[in-house]
Amino acid sequence: MGLRDDVDRFREVGDQRRQDLEEFISYGDLGGSRPDQVKIPVKIVDLPEFSYDKRSMGGVGQGQGGTPQPGQPVGPPQPGDGDEDGDPGEEGADHEYYEMDPEEFAEELDEELGLDLEPKGKRVVEEVEGDFTDVTKVGPKGTLDFEELFKRGLKRKLAMDFDEEYIREALKIEGKGPRAVFEWARGQRIPVSFAWIEEAYNEIPADERTTWASFEEFEENVDQTHVGDRIRRDGLKEVPFRREDERYRHPEIIEKKERNVVVINIRDVSGSMREQKRELVERTLTPLDWYLTGKYDNAEFHYIAHDADAWEVDRQDFFGIRSGGGTRISSAYELAAEILEEYPFSEWNRYVFAAGDSENSSNDTKDRVVPLIQEIPANLHAYVETQPGGTAINATHAEEVERALGTAGNVAVTRVTRPDDVIEAIYEILSTEDGAESDSQ
Amino acid sequence: MKDERLDARRIAAGLDESVSEAANLARKLGLDPYPVNYWIVDHDEMNELIAYSGFQDRYPHWRWGMAYDRQQKKDQFGMGKAFEIVNNDNPSHAFLQESNTMADQKAVITHVEAHADFFANNSWFGLYSDRGSAGTDPDAAAMLERHGEAISRYMDDSDIERTEVERLIDAVLCIEDTIDQHRPLAAADIDDEDHDIDDITDKLDQLGLSEDVRQQVFDEEWLEDRAEADEAAGIDDPRLDVIAFLRDHGKRFDPEAGKAVDREEWETDVIERLREESYYFAAQKMTKVMNEGWAAYWESLMMGDERFAGTDEFITYADHQARVLGSPGLNPYKLGKELWDHLENTTNRKEVADKLLRVEGVTWRNFGDAVDFETVASLLAPDPTIGGIGTDRLDELTELAEEGDPRVDADAVERAIATRDGELDPEDPEAVDADRYPWKLLTYEGLAERHFSLAKRQNRGFLKGIDRSELEQLARYMFDDEKYASVEEAIADVDYTAGWDRMREVRESHNDVTFIDEFLTGEFVLHNNYFTYEYSHAGSEYRVASTAAEDVKRKLLLQFTNFGKPSIAVYDGNFANRGELLLGHRYNGVALDIGEAKDVLERVFDLWGRPVNLMTIRTEYDDHELEVARRRGREPEGTEVGVRLRYDGDQHAEFDLEPELKNAIEASEVDYDTKPDEWLA
């Protein structure tokens, strides 16, 4: 018995707890997830039981501040229990999804793909205070380094201190006035000022001025005491504090750069992009969005749909739209460039992902798209070609981009024909930025 | 408490006082909890306890591992913070999170005391506890431990395959809720029909047949056949305790022999033990809303109204409550507490209205006009001496005590005065701190007045909102309707304990289904903004369906009746005369999850040894109808068709259900579908 055994047994008995990421991305139901929450179906290891069909059951809800009207949509039913405190007993709510936030998703994808994208910090958002290692000569009182001030004052005192008695005695040498004593003192490296000597000299009573006959006699009879002894004898009455000794400590200013990212998703919604292709696009672009959300502190997304023209759409609509028109991919890049004006490359990490079936109006790729890609600075430009039937004859956009920009270092071109290819495509795209060599399929 | 794996420590000294005073306060308030032992545990230990349903020694099984895994995950994401866990036993054991703040711990302790009262007094818990030989205690920890050991021994037994034991446990767990939870463990076992051979023999004796005839016609073989036939469940008498039926009549399929063989004894033993555990836990499952609401109610009263927390901890407490009651979706705590509040208010309101109707000049017709509700509100407010107790008011209380006022605990007042005047040392257990524990100075009656619900600010309008028909009904059988000369007189006679007394009665007798059924009124639904929702095929989404009280109630009842699961019973133990099992889904308008049901049938086969069948009713739509409905943006109409699912150990199959069988499982009374007609139009 024991928790350890039971947990081990659980791991043995269950299949892999959840669909692994590859399976999920290629075949799983992406619909249960949101931009900030990834829900991966769990292979249910749990035991079955007789239960109601969820849809047949319906439920009861409670309105927040007022009762809603019949007919109003409600979100999918929550597991009934708002249940935190013990009432021990068997829980009913089956978790059919393993939920992870984008950070975890990014980590897992990194692991699975063997990547390690380091998000770059760009825009300085805040200046954060680090350790108190910076020292300046001015500052607010509270940051005064008193210890330093005292030490310096003390040093100064010690340096400027002199044996007054000694000098006074020296002034009693016959024939030696203040000037002579001053010069002699200087020679002795005694830090006495001339003014002090003069004043001291004047204080000496006349009859004492001739106490000593000469310097030699003076030196024989009078000893200089060391400053340490003097202090020990007299005590330290005061330590001179000088303004120039004041030191103020500051925290080191560390610039915290926000790691932010803007992602432009571009999709060809022209007539040729049928269901299958749309699904492949969704399977490729959605995990990329999650990945980047997880890697960066702040992520913004823009979605551009285009046929012969481009327009911006909401995320909901992005994967579903289908128009009837022709295709001019450059229209999307023009719009993208416009949008990106709000996000200067110096402050934002930029990713521009485009997907379609490589069909484009003649010369548009060569004449307009390639130059546009070159003009729009970004961490990564990617084109995902979804051609379930294999390459079509006039669908050459991917090839052309690859030829022109394949070695640019920030351009990835990849092809997806089946769900199985999706994870490989994602890898190619992400690894291009990661520094690995971009392999075209 | 024996404990090998947990490093649970007894609570810190700081909490000792809170624990004993909470128990004291609970008793003063009229509660009667099991004694509780408190333990402090850390995060991991708490997760472990939750995984094991509050007990440490259970049988070995991966389900605990899975529960632990999930709980840990929830905890990691900050979703699963459990403040405490308490189990139903005498004495009860409660485990507190080490990381709780002081205010949290106090809140939790008061919450636990209320749970312990519920466990001890609710008669549905009593169904298990009063088992005769074990006295009136659940003796749960011991029982679960015994089971754990017994099953462990089977697993370690060299003659028994461990995987076989696990497989058997798996199978029983799938049907752990198919019991007769409204009857006690033992009684559920007794079959109504007598198929005892002796009884039949007795009956034959009474016929007075000659020996020859008896021996020729009613020979041993006939008798046995008869007995067996009687054993089989009848269509008219479906057996709700499916586990017991399988235990008694099930066999095991031997793949080598290619047929069903008798079970081993250990198998029957395991099945019975698990069955008992189901019965033990059934009460908890059946009273979740009531129990959680009960605990939330008393916690709120003790912590909030009675300031058990102490003023500085009050803020953190408000935060704690908000977290617990604020979660979205249907929250059993919230529903439960709201129902209890409602019950308290309506009972108190009836009491006050009754008194007011006996005032001269007040009738049920002029009630709204004749009564000045402002005046009544202030009259209902507690006596200042009762409402605001402190060391400075002790003398006033003494006066009341001397008058024999039933609201005052005279002995406590004496001791409080002695403490105040220094005659009693504050550390002395006899001492009473009137400022810290003002409630000690009152009796149950005093506390009831002090906390009378209709006097609270948030309930001010409640009295006025009384339904006219209720007033009329009260007045109808009133004899003494001119008893009081004034409103003041009438209010002076109000029995403040009416609400709490009734609440205690209800917490004893009801379960979630009867609780909701009786007390969820239209007023409640409106007041608390409840609504039902249904799945709309037309819109491929869930939509608000109804705000009518009856619908809300029915939908709620659906979630709580039979543990919120479809009711399955045994209809025949010898179906098609081939020893097949026939189970029936007792259909109430809500469909079964067929996929899950098929998976369960596979497990049931493990317990029966022979093919197993399940009858149910399914709504089928024809394509044309679906197309039309889709075009018109309305709900498709389907027909209810009876089906019989069958699993023979190898393959699943489906058959049409004979009309008489379909009738047998169809319940015609209650329709749980609350979709408005407009959706179908």
C-alpha cells in the first residue's frame, strides 16, 4: 500500500496520459482551446460509468447580477463543483482535457522539437533597481553611507593630526621664529599650517621663547608622540566630516526590457483554398501562435485575409473565411507593412507568417512580394504552402520565395501536404530563427 | 491516530484555543458535532489526503494515483487549493493546510465543526452508522483500513494474480453507484421474494398432497428450478442494488473453458467490501449541497456575525469567503448556503407574521398596510444588552440573570464578573473573557435573538415580501387572533429560535433531493438569478432555456437524484432463459451516454460471466427532419426508440426493445427537458 505504489501503478496502467503534442497538432481537436489556453484531449485512463449524455442533460446556471433571457447563449457547462474544501467523496467531474497555458506548451514543444528559442528583449519597459553597488557623491540623505563618511573623516583626522605640544616646544627654540619652525615642520612632514604656528607662537610667553638653544637640543629633549598614542591618551573628541567625504549609495539601474512580440498571420482565402487546405493552415499557424505567446511576455496578433485584396480580420474569422476571388499575395504584405508601422522593429519582435497554396498572380511574387519581405524587418518571415494534392503547376510562390530569399536567414519556406507534415513544418519554421540551417523540404 | 505515511502533526498550540472555543460556540448555537481531531499537513500531504478521500489507508489501486496526479496538477495551477478536509467518522479527523493564515484556520475550524455536526445528525449518514453491531458510529477509518489490508493480502497471495484482483476492483468501481442508497446496507441485501427452498417446501406441505404426488410432480429438480426462477428479478420488481445482485448470482467467465464458472471466494469478498464502501460514501454524495451549505452557513455566522475571527482577521476572512463562494458555475456551497438562508428567513418570517396576525386590527388582508415594517424591524433587533456584550455591560447582564432571563447564561456571567474584578485568574479555565468571547454569556435563546436573521440588514425587506396567500393560510386556522393589543406586544413574544430549530430538524431529515424539492421556491429562484440551459441543435450551443422556478428545480433535481447519474437496475437474471443479465436504464427523459454505457457493460461482463444486456431509450432523428429543422433554425423533433445493448464478452450488438420492456423502463411522470416550446416551433 502507499501513495508511491498507487501512483506508479497509475502510470503503468494508463496509456500516455494525453495525446502527445505531435498527435494533437496533427489530428487533435484544436477547437477546445483558446489563444491563452491550450486544451489537449486526455486519453481517458479513467474508468467508465453509467452517465447521462451531456447534451441531453442541460443544466442550471446562476446569473451574475440579473437573470438572463431564454434564448441567450451560455458558455459550455462547467464541471458542477466549485469544490475546494474537503467533503471527501468521489468526484464526478471527468477532466477530458489536459489544460496547459502557452508557456507550458512552448516548453513542451521545445522539448519535443529539440528547440530552444530565446525571446529577445526589445523595448525598455522599466528600469529596475538592482543591488546597491553604485556610489555617487550626492544623493538623498537616506542613502548616505555613514560608515564611509566616518572612515574618511577619521583618516583625514589622522592624517591632519599633529602633536601640538611638540610644535609648541619647537617654537621655544631660540632664534627660530614661526617661519623657520614652519619650514622645519614641513620637512618633518608634520601637517601643521603656518597660521596655526603663528598663532601658537604669539601665545607663547616671551620668557619661554628661548627655552631651547637649538634644534638639536630640542630634538634631544622632546619626543614626538604618535597620533595613536595621542588618541589613546586624549580620546577622540571629534572626527571632522567633510562634504567631500560624503558618499551616497544607489541601486544599480538595470534596464528591464520587455520581451514582446507581434505576429502577423496572413492567409490566402481565395477560391482555391478549400476545406482541407484551410485545416492544414490552421494546424500549422495555431501552435505557432501559442508557442510565441508562451515564449514572450507580451504578444499581439494581427490576422490578414487576402485574395486579390487584403483586409484585417478577427481571429475567429481568420481560419473560416473563404472568398471567391483571385490571388495577389503582395496585397497582404502591403497591409502587413502598414500594420507594422505601429510596431517598430527596435521595440518589437516581429513574426510574419503567411500561408496559402502558392498560387499568385503572375510576377507578383518576384516583383512585389520578395522586395516587400526584404523591406519588412522581422525576426522571421515564413511561408507555409498547403498543397494536399502535391504541387500544382502554376503554384510557384513558395519556390520563388525560397530561391530568392532562402539564404536570408530569417525566411522560412515549408510545405504541408498532409496532417503528418504539420509538426515538421512547425519545426522548420521555428528552427530557422533558432539558428539552425533552414532545410527546405 | 496511526499514521505511517503522513507526517501529520497535531495542531500548534496557537490553534488549540480556537479549536476548543469553536467547539464550545458550536454547541452553544445548538449544534452537536462529533468530536474532531485536528491535524496540520503540508501541500503534498493535503493533496494525498484529498486523493484518498480523507483517509490514509485504502486498498491499493491506481485510481488513488490518478486522483493524486490530478489534484497535484490542479494545485499547481492554483485551482485546487483546499483549505481543509474532514472525514465522516467518530471521532472525526480534520486536516488543515499548513499554509493557511490564522484567519483561514479559524474559518476552517468553524466550518469543520458544522460538518461534524452534519455527519453526526443527518439520518442518511445514520443509515450507514446505525449498523447495529458497530453501535451508532461509522467506524469508517477502521473499516476502510480492514478492507485495505484484506485486499492487499489477496494481491500478495501467490495463488492469486494481482492483475485479476485489480481487474475485479476496476469492474466494481464502474458500477459503484448502482446501489440502493435509500436503504441501509443490510436491508438492501434482503430480497423481497422468498426463494428459500424450505419456504417452498412448507407451502407444499400446506397443500396437503400425498407423498406420491409430491414426489412425482414436485420433485427435487422442480423445486430447484422454482427456486432459481424466483431468484431471477422480475420485470415488475427491478433490483436497485446491482452490485449485490452480481455478488450473489454472478459468475466468472473462464476463457479456457469457454464458459462461465463459479467465482472464487476472494472475489465475492472483494465485491462485498467495495459495496460496503459505496454505501458508506453514499450519504456524502447524497447530501453534498446541504452539507456544504450547512458548513458555510455556520462558518459565516461564527466568523462574521459572532466575530470569532477577531477584528483584525476579519478582512482576511472576507477574502476567504469570497474565494470559496465566488467560483463560477453551479457552486454547491453557494446553492446550499442560499437555501439554508432562505429556509431560515422563511421560517422566521412565518413566526413573525403569525404573531403580527394576532394583533388586534391586523388581518391577512390589511397586513401590508396595517403593519409598520420599520417599527417591526427595529423591534426585532436584538436587545442592546444581548446584541452588544462586553466587559463594560456585565452588570446589566447580571441584572437580567437575576431576573431569570432565559437568554443569559447566569453562571457564565458570574464567572465573567469574577474575571473582570480579578478574582479569577484569566488563565484559569473557568475564567470568561467577555470581550473576546461575548457569546459565552448567552444561552441558545440569547444567541438566537442576537443573530435573528430578519433583523439583519440584508434581510430587511424579507418580511414585507410575504406572499398574500401564505398570510391567508396562516390566518385561516388561527383561533386566537386578537391576542395582542399592539405590535410591540406581539414582537415581544416572537420565538427567535424558530429558524434555527427548523434548520436543525431539516438537517436531520433531508437529503439534497428532498431539500431542494421542498425549499427551492419561486421567490428563491428569482432572488438568486437561477436559470436552466439546454443544448440547442439549431445553434450548436448551449442556451438559456427557462427561468421558471419549477424548471430550475427539476433541472437541479436531475443533477442530484441518484448522484446525478441515470438509475440502472437489474430486471432479469435469466434473460432469454440463457442466464443472461438484463439491466435497465430507468428512463426519465434524459438520454444515456451510450458510448460510456457500452464500456461499462464490458466490465459488467467480468462480474457476470455470461452475456449482459442493457435496455435504454434513445431519441432518433430521421435525416429529413434534421434537414428541415436546420433550414428553419429550430430544434429537430425525434422519436423515442427503445434499444437493447448487448455484450457477449467479445462483441457489442444492438437490438430493438419489445414494447412491454420499453414500458417497463419508461417513467412517465417527470420530464426533465426544459426546452421552451419556441425552440421547437
